[in-house]
Amino acid sequence: MAFLVLRDGDVNPRGRWVPPVDIYETEERDLVITAELPDMTREGIEVVLEDGTLTLKGTKALPDGVKEEQVHRGERHYGPFHRSFSLPQTVDAARVTAEYRNGVLTVKLPYREDARA
């Protein structure tokens, strides 16, 4: 099974938001990464694949009209986030797709044909 290596940007220092992800392999032997990004817009999410590294980043803002000093209790996370994953060499970078629906980002990372065997 292929694996992904988390980068140092995934450490959760105090006060930093790190959205949870699931990483799995499909029966067709493709990798899939899903990230929970509720209350964000597609325009607020950046997905970058460069030099064998997949990076997810963006900023989740407070709801419209709400200022930080108005919050009495805040259990949900806001602010910038950054997640990076080293991809196996078997991923076909030309066929990677991303979709954002219902607060979940899904990135499909197909394997190269010669790596599916």
C-alpha cells in the first residue's frame, strides 16, 4: 500500500487550526484525501500539487458580521490552515482532481497505469 508522509506544517501549535483529513485507497487503487472544511467557499481553498507534494491551504473566517471580540464562547476553529502531504511517486499528477461539496474537500490522486498492477 502507498503511504503519505505528513509535513511539519501539520503540527498543531496552540491556536492553529488543522482540519482533519481521511486518506484511503479505492478498489481501483487510487488515493483519496478528504478534508473537513465546513463553512468555506471554493474560492477560499487552495489545492497545490508541486514536486510530489500536495498542499491544502486557506483561511476560514468568522461568520459575516461577527467580530472576534463579540464571541462569548468559540469551540469551532477559524483562521488560516495549511496541510502538506508527500505523495508516492506512483501518483499520476496529470490526472489529479479536486471537488468541494457540503463542507468536504475530496482530492482524487489516481495512480499511474504502470503502478496499478
